[in-house]
Amino acid sequence: MDEVSLTSREAILYSALINMAVGFVLGLIPFFFGYFNKEMKLGTIAILISTLGGAALGIFISIPAAVIFT
């Protein structure tokens, strides 16, 4: 088998995409709380902050954002 090699730019991009996906999944929790409590604006803000925060700093922003908005 051939070795898999990534450039540093690709590694950072893949890491950010994985963290963004984790942030999105965590952001679904306050989003659905907002949906069922008729607070769609707050739920939408929560999912955006969790997703973008996840891309920037990973779970260090995603988890606190999900907890705060829930």
C-alpha cells in the first residue's frame, strides 16, 4: 500500500471540517429545544455559533455554546 500524505493546509482543513460537523451535531440540541419552545431565533443562533465555533476552536466552543443556549 502507498503511504497517505497530507499537506499541512489539507490537515487543517480536514480537522476544521470534522470539528464543524461535531459542532453542528452539538448545536442541534439547543436548536430543537428552541424549536419546541417556540424560540426559533435563539435556536438558529445556537446552531450557528456551535458550528462556526467548532470549526474555529473545536469542542472548546461547541460544548459550552450548546450548554449555554440549552
